[in-house]
Amino acid sequence: MRKCIGFDTYVPGKSIEEVKELYGLERVVKLASNENPYGASPRALEVLRSFTDLHRYPNPEYRELRERLEEYTGWDAERIVVGAGIDGILETIFTMLIDEGDEVLIPTPTFQYYGILARLHCAKEIKVQRRADFQIPENILDFLSERTKLVIIPFPNNPTGNIEDPKLVKEIAESTKGIVFIDEAYIEFSDLNLDLDLENVIIARTMSKAFGLANLRIGYARLPEWLVKYYRSASTPFPVSTLAEKVAIASLEDIEWMKECVRKIRSERERIFRELRKFVNVYPSQANFVFFKSREGLADELLKKGVIIRDCRSFEVSGYRVTIGKPEENDFFLEKLRELL
Ligand code: PMP
């Protein structure tokens, strides 16, 4: 085994079937993995059903997908890379960048996979504690050093749903020779789009959330031009299947579907926030979930009643994250929560 191989695997949300069987329940609602409850665009599903070329390898250029992403984002297609979700892109970035002992700055609490990758690559994980409102503190600048290779900034953050002050993000990027990785997994749900384009800034996005394609594993990123050839040399040759590419293209052609999902989710997010505020300590969110604090063990109690939410201890914070579902799923969650609190 490699020196830094460990056993801290990613903890996924429980599945509906698992919980139904465990507690003998008829109705289980899953609000634990930040998925789009409305699913993928019907046009994307049609393309999925009609695909037959399973015996062919993909074209590793992914030109058509990158061109569609250029139209969607306004980014130059030549600087866009695609991968197996943001997870896959992050993995390639770590392979490309990190030597043993390099420092990776991770404002904490946050998405666990960043830390898992840092440890796996024998990096020195520098956790910068977020403020009480979960914003990145200005003293993050004091943590930058000659060995800083990577600074990871989710925008919005998971599990807390907040975004950062764009001025601070820019200042961080201008203060380091390392790469600043901005993770915009939830950007479609946010009011603010951080369009920072510097020679050491990577912005990554995904089709897992707003586009409802989590199971197809499609992520993409804009790299500074000079970095693209290094990225390609560190990536697996065929990170995305042609099936996934074609479904992604169909989804991008049906932007209205995605926008409508986002509109409904944002409106429900505000309703849940208002309702939760009546009986727990809830935080404003720019994503498709909300974070709140309440008594210990609440996620297990809700599980027994058929509601799967996320206990955030594995994110190194005490509290809970609930994904915004369809209105009837959210009602079910609120009803069960009221019974308990
Ligand atoms: N970044 C953040 C902040 C996330 O919450 C997630 C999903 N849990 C990911 C990246 C991974 O997304 P993908 O499905 O694109 O790998």
C-alpha cells in the first residue's frame, strides 16, 4: 500500500430502500444528498433511452460537450475540462499538483472529500476554522505559506450553504502562488456568481445538482490556459462516457427545465427557512439545502419516522443539513420535525 492510504472513506447518505427495510416503513423521504427531486430533463431521459453505442469508447476530446458548456457558462471551451463529477476533477487536480508535504488549505467545516483527498496524497491538511456564521475568516491569509499548493473554496459551502465575500476570495488568490480551487457545485441556486478569472484560479461546476444528473457523474471546470496540458496529462483518458456526454448535452439544450427546478427549489428553500426559524437555529442558504442546529440525535429520530436528513458530524460541525425536496416531501419533513420538537 502507499504510505498515505487510509480507511477514512466518504460517508454517503442512506438510501430510501435501506431505511424502509430497517424500520419497516411505507413512506420514506430522502433529503440527505442534495439531489434534484424533480430529476433530469425529459429530453435528457429520451436521449438516455435511445443510446445504443455501448461497445464504443468515448471520444476523449469531448468537444461538443465543451462547446455547449461554453454557451452555458460563457467560458472559453479551450479552457474547459470535463470529469467524473467534481469529485473526479478534484482527484485529477490532486494527482497533478500534490507532492508529499504540500499544504492544502481547507476552510472547515466543509465537504469531507477535500480532506480525504489531501490525506490520501500525503498532503499537509491545513484546516482553517470558519467564523460562527461559517464565512471564511480574513485571517486565512496568515495561513498561506511557501508550501501552499491548493486552497479550496466552495461557493456556496456544503453543509452550511453560505457564500463568501468575493473581495476576500480575490485577495486570497492574489496572495498565493498556489492554485485556488473554487467549487461551484451549487452555483445555480445562488444569487451571486463569483466570476474570478486569474492565472491561479480554477472554477469547477457539476451537472449533479441543478441539472439532476448525479448518477451520470458529469463535472467540468475552467482552468487557466497554461494549466490545461498538465491537467490532461494527469487525467484518465475517458473520464466521461459518451452516454453521459450526450445526456449532458440534451440537458444543456433544455435549460428551461433546469431553471424551473431551481426556481421551485429556491422558493421552497425560503419556505423551509421561515418554518424552521420558528423552532430551531437555522442559517440562510444559497444552495439547495439548509443547515440548522438542534438537539443531538435528531437525525436518528427523524430516520425512524421516515425522513432521511444529514447529521453533519462527519463534516466536523454539530448540526443538520436538510436538502430541499418537492413541497410534499418538505411538508412531511416539517410535520415529523414538529412531532419531535
Ligand atoms: N463539491 C461539493 C461542495 C459537493 O457538495 C459535492 C456533492 N456532494 C461535490 C462537490 C461532488 O459533486 P459531483 O457529483 O459533481 O462529484
